[in-house]
Amino acid sequence: MRILLCLHLLLLSSFLLAQNATLRGNVYDEETGNPIGFASISLVNNPGQGAITDVNGFFSIANLAPGKYQINISYLGYESASFERELSAGNITYQRFLLKPTAIELEGVDISGRRSQARSQVQISKLTVSPKQIRSLPSTGGESDVAQYLTVLPGVVSSGDQGGQLYIRGGSPVQNKMLLDGMIIYNPFHSIGLFSVFETETIRNMDVYTGGYNAEYGGRISAVVDIKTREGNRKRLSGLVSASPFQAKALIEGPIKPLKNENGGSISFMFTGKHSLIDRTSPSLYSYAVDSNYYSFAQKDTSLSVAKSLPFRYTDLYGKVSFNADNGSKLDVFGFNFTDQFNFAGLAKLDWSSTGGGGNFTLIPTNSNVVLNGVVGFSNYNIALLEKDGGPRQSGITTYNANLNFTYYGDHNQLNYGFEFVGLNTDFRFRNLVGLTFAQEDFTSELAGYAKFRQELKNLVLEPGFRVHYYASQSRMSLEPRFGLKYNATPFLRFKAAGGIYAQNLVSTVNDLDVVNFFVGFLAGPEESLFKPNTREPVDHRLQKAWHAVTGVELDLGKYLEFNVEPYWKQFTQLININRNKLNAQDPNYVTETGEAYGIDFTLRYSKGNVYCWGTYSYAKVNRNDGIQEYPPIFDRRHNINLLSTYRFGGQKQWEASARWNIGSGFPFTQTRGFYQDNPYGQLLQTNVLTGNFPLGILLTDEINGGRLSWFHRLDASLKYTAKFSRFAALELTASVTNVYNRENVFYVDRITNRRVNQLPVLPSLAAAVRF
């Protein structure tokens, strides 16, 4: 009822303001036709009103007095432009604006626009990442990638270079929602954890919500990574071809119906693909890395083939066709196919594939302040692991999701509301160490509705929200209030806070106790009886749930330096895992536990001219409670520091030098108490118990993860040279070194042989890319 009342009041206010005017429009790049997100829109004769464009280059300014306006538009790397428009009473005026790129970077404009957005939006625990920022990172193989950049962000921890997963502010990977153009994506990181399925060159922007996100997102209890790809070039045919020792990739894009500067619609396409080369180049270039990583433990077993290369292979394909109307409305149709293979002969073979497609649209009516957008898509993820024992380990999940969202642009306020449908089809089969097989085939659906309202009240920004999420298989309605606020104490000092309740009905096969696990499968939440940790007391519900609370301070230390600090707390009131210790068919398939994560993130950012510096420090403490004891999970990195610096130089800024240094405290592990001979009692008649030697079994201490590995630290560096042949054609050469001083960072220790296994050693490489 309250939501309906708010809608009624907003409609009434629209009627009362009918004699006023509204200005809306899109800002595009004049050369490519691509939208320019986060451009600054200001009205010379009405300085109190303006806007910042969204990721689609769209803006809307309501409640303007009729008359003639001078409109100034500016953004970093583009010539500022000024336009004059006549606005009439009761009408909505739409205008397309095109900005011309310039070689002179307007650093002050970029900072001004970013800070204007910071004052008008809550933006707590949210980091918006551009392709330019991703490319500035010195990446392995000279190939910039989302997987490597995410680990630079505060509160984000990676468990390793190989088979690594991302843990965000105390949440495990299954608790992070990964979106690609609105589609739900599963396991988007390849077995070699340095690369993701996302192609940097196609990304328009990436929003990372590390906690406290509002009501438009649901179905996960820790974090959201929302990646949106751009449209293809609307003016000309262009592309890229690149190669390095790790992978080769290509991109082609262009207009089917070109965009005209004056008016009219357009149609464009974009297609990209990349394929790994590391399995073929590593025997000659990185043979020392093969010998020092964890595959070489097989050398102790003469029945196994010794690895000759880094056994990773992957292929990623993505395509998109975009239809754009002359009033800003648009339709995108896209599809993808991602595959990954890890093959160590004689030991294990893993294959996974992810396919899907769909479309999203934006509808901008000519006579309403409500803008409509939506997504319809499906994705199918399948993974199979074949090990020496031949036991079945396979998982598949097919997801259908549809979103319908409405945005009302008012006077210093904005209302977002909408609906979401998700259908899940899961097929899982797994045999544990004692030979018991666990299987699940299930179909379930979820239906959600949400509303979020943002109101600017002078120096205060309020953003209450509410989400109602129904889980069909659980016959459970989850009511999830959310809230955010920001107080602009001064033009350079801002306070902020956010929080809410979150739920999900998805369970992962990966356990928080796993050190390395390439098999990443998914199940729908259990429909059987569950009990509170280590009791026979039934739980109140069968969902995983969490509470978030985040506060923060933003401080502008001069024109070019920004400081941000965010303390946070996450209470995981119920977590659900597969019962790995099931010994007989009567034992439950699932067990529950609780958890808690809290900490504080500090961020310092400096940007001026040719210099960009980024520094973060995170203190975090994460624990889980299984009803027997409280313990830290394996990703509990207490201290984590990231320092990133980029400097461009040369007469035409053709050189770019980058360096990144990361240091973090050691991960926890369960210590070894002793060993015993694992006597196969079922073969006593064929075994001499007096002289026979049996495999060693391991006795672990009762305290889970009571020990700590040594500290991790690593320096990566790169040097890029760009040779321009024409305005659009260029050659990029990138020399990079991962782990410059060859730090031996421990991955794990073989308990029986006491042999230390390290992560990847120093990896120099040279990459080349041709743009046209």
C-alpha cells in the first residue's frame, strides 16, 4: 500500500508540474556513436539544476521553467560543447548531443563530474570501473582482464592464480551475483584464475557492489558484479587483433545502418573471441613454471604422466547487435559461448561450458517522465570432472531470467521499481570419498518485486528501498528492506551509510574449507528437512540469509586527491553446505552453519594529467560457526594492501608505464597432528599385516584452520608503447612481468611429503595488438 501511495503522489506531482518543461537526451561520441556515460550536463541560466548521464549516455532534467536554455556538456577527453534549446510548457524535449574527442584531456572536467555524481548519489560500497582503468593495470601476459583488476579493489580477495575464486567482504563465490548485460552468469573465471570470460574491449562499465546494495538486486547475500557491454561502432568498421604467450583475441565491429549526426536511428554489430595459447607456449617459454607449480606432485607417481605444460585451455565468444531509435530508445540482442578445459593426463580432466543469450531494451516515451527498460535472457552452465577413481562429478544449471524496470525522473528525486523472474533447472551428481553418491535434479522459480526511491533534500540524500522475493520451491516469501543515505557536510566532506536484509536459494558444491577446487557446481536450495548447526532442532526456513550494515566517509583532499573509508559488517544468519562427511544413506545431505564478516576498507585515489595512483588497505575478519566451533574460512586474509600507479610520457603520450604491488597476510589452514597407516581392512586375507606397508593417512588437529601460511606479496609491472599510423590505426606493444622479484608465494604444502607448492613464479611476456 505504501508503494502504491508513493506512486499516486508522484503521478499527482507530475500533473501539478505539467506547466513546467522537461529536458532529456543522450550524449554520444561523434566518431563512434557510442554513448558517453557520466558526462556533466549544466544549464547556464539555471545553475541549480543539471544532471550526469548514465551508462547509456541518457539524462533527464525535470521541472524547468519554459524558456530558452544554454546547455553545456563536458567530459574527460572530449571538447566541451554548448547548445541552445527552447523548452515549452508541458512538453518533454528530447535532444541528441554529440561530443568530439580531443587530444587534450580535460582533467578538471572529469573530476568535477565525478564529484558532482558523488554528492547526488549514495554510492556506498559501490565501485564503478571503466575499461580504461582495467587496461591501466599491469596484467599477466600483457592482457588486461576483469579477473585481475577485481583483486585490486578493496575488500576483494583471490585464493590463487590457479583455480582461484573471488571472495568479497567475507562472502564466498556462490554468494556473489555475476551479471553480463543483465543475464546471470555462473563461474565466469577460467581454471587459470588470471582470466575471465569477459572481454575488456567490449565492456562499457563494471559496477561492483561489495555490500549494502539496494533493492534492485536480489537473490545473493554478499555482493554483486554488474558488467554491461557497449554497442558496436555506429559510424565505421573497426576492430582489434592481439596475441601474447597466454592468448590470442580478435574483435570486429561496425554499423549495419550508420548513425547520422542530425537524426535517425542506427543498427550496429560487435563480435569478439579469444582462445588460450598457454598450453602450447608454456613448454618452451615457461617450463620452469610447470616444474614449480602444484601439478608436479605427480612426479612421485610413476603411473601418471608428468605435466609438460600448463594444462589450461579456454575459448570465449561473444556477439551483439544493437538497434537504436532516434529518441534514445534501443534494443540489444546478444549471445555467448564460453568453454574451459583443465587436463592433467592420468590425474584429472575437467571441462565446463557456458552458453546463453538474450536481449535488453530501453523504451523512452515522448510524453512521460517514466523510462522503461528490461532484460530477457537464458544461460546454461555444465561442468564435469573425471578423476582417477572414476567417480561421477557433474553439475548443470540452466537459468531463465526476465526483468522489467521503471524509472521515474522527478525534481531532485527518482523512483525505480520493477519485477524479476528467475527459473532454475539443476542437474547434479557427486560421489564422496566413502562411495556415497549424492544427486539432485530440480526445477524451481523465483519471483521478485522491488521499489527504490531517491530524494535530494539540500545536503541530504535519502534512498529507502524494499524488495519482496518469493522462492517457489521453498514456498517462502522473503521480505527485504534496504536503506541508504548520504550527508554532504561540506563541498569536500560527505558521510554515508547503507544496509539491508538479503537472501538466496542457491548452494555451491565448493566448500569454504576447500583450499583448491576446480569443480564448481551449483544446486537449488534443499527441500528436505534442515537442522540448526550441530543440533536436531529444525531451522525456521531453508534459505541462506544475511544482514549488511555499512558506513563511510568521503573526503576530497584538494582538486586531484580523494579519500574514502568504509567500515562494514555482514551477519550470515544461515549458510547451507553439502554434507561432505556423510557416512551412510540416513545422514542428512545438507548441513547449516552461521558466519560473520566485518572490517574496514581505506582507499586513496590521485589523478592528475599523466599520473594515476590508487592505494587501498583492507582489514577484515571472517568466521564461520558449524555448531561445534568457530573458525576462519580459508579466504580470511586479515590484512591486504594494493598499490597501483600509471604514468604516461613521451611527446604524444605514446608510452605508458604501470606497476602494481600487493601484500597480504597468510591464509589459514588446519594443521596436521600426525599420521597412521591406512590399512584396507576389506583386503585382510590378501594382506600381510606384519610386513605390509600401507598408504599414510592424515590426522588433523581438532581446531579448524588454526594455522596460518606465510604472507603473500608480489610486484607486477608493464611498459606499453603505442605507434599511431593514422587517426584510427595503431600498434600497441606491451612488455610485462608478473612477479617481478620472483617471490615464492606458498599455495599449499603437501602434508605427507612436507613439500611446499608455490603459486606462479616470475612470468615475463610480450604482447602485440593492432587496432583499426
